[in-house]
Amino acid sequence: MKTLLIPLDTNATKPLYLQVADYITTAARSGQLKPGTRLPPSRTLADQNNVHRSTIINAYQELKARGVLASKQGSGTYIENGLSENTVPVSNIKKPETLPTDELIAEIRRMHWTEGMISLGYGPPSDELMPVEDFDRSRQRVLRRDGKKTANYEHPQGYYPLRQAICADLVKQGIQADPDDILITNGVLEGVALVSRAMAAPGDTVLTELPQYFGNWTNFSYLGLNVRGFDLLESGPDFESLEAQLQDENDRPRFVFVTADHQNPLGTCWTMPARHEFLKMMNKYDIPVVEDATYRDLTYDGMPHTPLRALDPDVIYVGTFSHSLMPGLRIGFVLCRGRLRDHIERLKAISSGPVETLNQRALADFLSTGEYERHLERIIPVYRSRRDALLNAMQTYFPPELRWTKPSGGFFVWIWLPEHISAIDLFHRSLKKGISIAPANIFYPGPCPQNAFRLAFSHYPEDVLTRAVMEIGRLL
């Protein structure tokens, strides 16, 4: 094939390389592009469609990950055999046959707001544990004190007393920070996006743990970054897998993105030896580290481990109050230093400009008066009890062949099924019983295990969790 024109929408939120990959995937599965069809070289296809060559290179890499394309050394890139809609792959590592990943994510989100559904596939905080009245008192104090200032713009970097209060909170965790190095964001995902845009360009590679929260890896993908992954053990990184991803000197990751505390979706927490070894390895390869601290404040067993940022001041630290306090606040933050901080601040000013100030001022009051600490003391025993109820129910009602993580914090448990059981099939069967789960597919940007899924225990009381697990156990 010498010519392939692809309808591209430069105004769409979906990156151009994914538009290319989706178009070719659909054409291959429908039979319009026959098995063995040779596609144009990346430079030629880029010229034909008036895009940068890196767009086509990224699209071809995505298509190879999907199993749509194969390269033959010296002869080009071809459509793989056996891609008709009725084909059933024999491998245990494959993409879901029922829904594309983005549609599956959207379906799981939709199920959370479906009346009568027990949504264990989605993991927001519990409504009844949000300190609405306490926070409103902080808001009212701020309104009386600051008056009309609370209705005006705030500096893009964020309200300075809030940055001071965050630094005072971080020092309890071993992190010494300057308020000038804090940037307030609209939740953690904006923080991840700003850091990614500042540190990498479309076509660059980011390295992260797999499985990974879908909001993060889709964030990277939609920015045009190539997402590569390394495996996790319950103690931390699988260092053999991690080092294998660092051997290509021509494609070194621009940064590595990790969650050392209560990772989503696995629920794992790194040991201290693993944290030290990881930082030593990243220093050896001179790769910047971004630490996601989304669930760090939600530790249920013992004292939290020292964060990576406390062990190395060059670590970029991304935090949020969405899960420990209230998602509706949409307040997160990035901690970093020097020119990178200045670059992120400029990107923030360009993308969202001056920011809302009332909630930032109220949160500063909530933190500085000790209300946040008292709030954590109230909610942690409740979440611990819900976690224990879920784990006990799984031990009672799940078949003995299953394995699962035992999280010391956060909101999630990861379950491995026997290889012959499909989590996608279990997802659809559970929906018919009014229960939503999260299959492994949504936590991988490419090929993934089909026999694993995630359950969230944060949103429901113990009796509902037990009843849902009992029903899933019957299905299994």
C-alpha cells in the first residue's frame, strides 16, 4: 500500500497518534485492510497526512502493542493475520474483546452513578465521611475575615498561606519544603499533566509501574508520550523488570512515575529497602523521579514509611486532598524546585490562569487549625474496618485458588484469578447481579493479563461489601 489517508481531527482531545492507531485497528478488524497488507513507511505516512513523523511512529508502536501490526526486518510493517472480529486469541495476554479500553473505563464510571448498582469498580471516598460541616466553618471564617477577596482571582501558583500550611503538614512526614516550591493544582491529575508537559515532549517515553491507575496512563498517552512499564512485587519494584526497561540508551525514559504508598490499583506499599534501592538505581541512570502521594495520608496499619521525596530532595512530589478530604475541592499540589518549578508555573498560568481562591483559603484554615489531622483520626478507623470486612468476606466466600493483595492503606484490593477465568467475563456477569468491578484491562496501556481485577472498599459500609463479595463468590 503506497497511500493511506486518515481522517484526523486536530481539535479533538484524543491525540493524533491514537486517532491513527484506532483508524487502522478498525480497518484491520473489519477486513478493509487485509492480513499481510504492507503499510507505508512512517515518514511517508506522516507526509501524506500532514503530521509529524513521531505521530506515526507512536501510532505504529501502539498498533504493535495491540497485536495489529508486525514488523519484518528489512521489508516494512504489515497487518497481522487473524484480526477479524470473530477471532479468539489463544494468548492469556490480550486486549478485551468486548469493549475498547476507553469505553470500558467510561462504562465503569457510568455504573458508579447508576441507581441500585454496588460500584466496587470505582473508588471515590465515602460521602458520609466527608467533613462538610467542619470545612464549612473554615469557609465561613475565611469569608468573614477576607470578605470580597475570596471572590477574586488568586495567583496561578496558589494562595501563599495554603502553600505554607502544606509545607507544615509535609514536615511531619520528613519532607522539608519551601512554600515557593509548592504549586497548587486542580486535583492530582492536573499536577501529573503539568509535570509531564514540563519534562517530556510528544514521542518521549515515560516509565511507570504496571498495572497503573487509568487516569495516569491515559494522561500520559493523551499528551503523546510512550508509556512503558515495569512489574511490581508486594514489597516494591521488581528490580529485574525495572532495569530491563532502562537498557536502551536510545530510548531512555524522560522520567519515572511511581506510587510508593498504597498504589492504585494494587494497594501495595514499598518497603524501606526497596525505596532506597530504587532511588539508587534512578540516580545511577540519571532519571528524574515523580512520586504520586495520592493515598499517602490514608495509612491504616502502623506508621507510614518515609516518602521518596524525604529521601531525595530532587524527587518531584505530587499530592492531593481529593481522597483524604473531599474530591469536590479539586485541590492538589506539586512540590519541585528550580527551573522545573518555574516552567510548571508558566504552564499552569497558560492552561488555567488565575485560580479559585475561596476553597484554597478555607483549606489553609482547615490545615492550620488542626482540623485536617482530627478528620484523619476519625476516618482512618472506618476505612480500616471496611478493608478488613472486604478481606474477611473474600477469605470466606472466594474460591481458595484466588490470590489477592492485603493493602495497608488506600482504597483498593487486587485479585488474581486462575488463568482460565476471564475478568472481563466476570465483569459482565457481575453487572447482571448489580455489582461493578474493575477488570485489569483498564490499568494497562497495552497487552495485559486477563485474569485479574480490582475491588474498591471505600464507598460502602461493611454489610454491603460482604453481600457483594458473597455474590461475586457465587459467580466464581
